[in-house]
Amino acid sequence: MMLHCAMVLVCTLLWSVAVLADSGYYATYKLVIGLLTVGKMERSFEINVDGRYRFESKLRTTGLASIIRSDVLFESSSGTYRSGTYYPTDYTYRRKNKHKIRHITMHFDRENASIETNVNGKIILSPLSNNLLDKLIYQAALMVDLSMGKLNVGYRIADRGKEKLYQPTIAGEAFIETKIGRFKTIKIVRQRPKDQRRTIFWCAPDLGYLPIKVEYREKNGKITTALLTQYRRLGEDSP
């Protein structure tokens, strides 16, 4: 269950490219349940001058959690950013543990207005509209919208042949302490009606609305937290 929480956090952590005047950035998070650190996540975002981007997320269990259940999760999204909108081309989700491998790829064919999804070898075809995003890049889209002052946002997400609507809401401000400093943040909540599961994001305007803390609550009330431990622009020297 500890790993399940961590996997959800990977899919729901929010990122921003509003601060990207150059080539991108790199950040790491620790994943915590109670007082126990259960994993580490590394994320990078690169974007070229022509708007082509690549967004990657890598997570692995650490410490005692890795002994109990070793897991590795990788996600990526690539495509183009233009006129304030993301147009994904390819999305990958790969999770591996001692018991099984789950591999999902999605190709966004804009010429034929279709999405080809491959789930462990099973092909699913579904229609594609211009504003349909994948589960990773929508996070950057949300941060761009926040940097532009948008308070009411919603995103249509392609997920294994189905379409889902994500509608996060703004719920105030708070100061959050991290390993790299104290930040004023905007609190953002994502929770579906009549669902006990809830994700809360604390996004720092000083870092382009990068999420510096994320808290996920499961149906049974168990909470997993991701907290920023490192951040740097690509091209800068490592600390």
C-alpha cells in the first residue's frame, strides 16, 4: 500500500514551465508515509526554442520500503508547446516490481485525429481532439494557467482509451518549509464528488508554481506526502 500511494503521487504531482526562459529544470522529492521515507522521485523538463518538449518522471522505493517491495516507475511525455497550449505526441508509463511489469504507451496522431494506446500489448484506438492531454503534461498546463492568473481550470485527459475531466480548485495560501527553503504557496485541491480520495498540492509562485509539497489521501485515510528536496535550472551547476 505504501508503494501504491507513491505511484499515485507520481501521476498527480503538478509542474510548471512558466518559469522556463531557457532549456528546463530538474527537481527531486522524497516520499513519506508518517515518519518513514519510502521513496525518491526525480523529474526533469526540457524544452527547445522551437517549442518541442520532453517531460520525465522517475520514481523508486528506498530504504526499508525497497526491501519490502522494490518498485520502479517511469513516465514521460513529449510533444510541442505553442501559443500557450501543449500538444502531446507520445506518452509512456512503465512500472516494474518483483511480480509484474505494466507498460502503457500512447501515440497522438493529429493528422488522423486518433490516439493509439498500447496496454501490455493490447491496442486501443480512440478519437483525438486538439485539447486532449496526457496524464503527465496536463500538470505543466495547469501551472502555466496559474501563472496567467486563471482561477477556474479544467483539463480533458486521455487515459487508456477513455476521456476524463480533471478540475482542480484553489483553496487558499500557506507557507511551506522544505530542505531548500521556506516558500509561500498556493493550495490546490483535486477531489472528485463523493470520493474519499483527495490530493492537495502546494505550489510556489517563486518557482513558477512548481509544487513543493503534495499530499495524497487514500480511501482508508492513509496519507502519503511528497516534499521537494532539490531544484535547479538545467544548465546550472549541480549543488
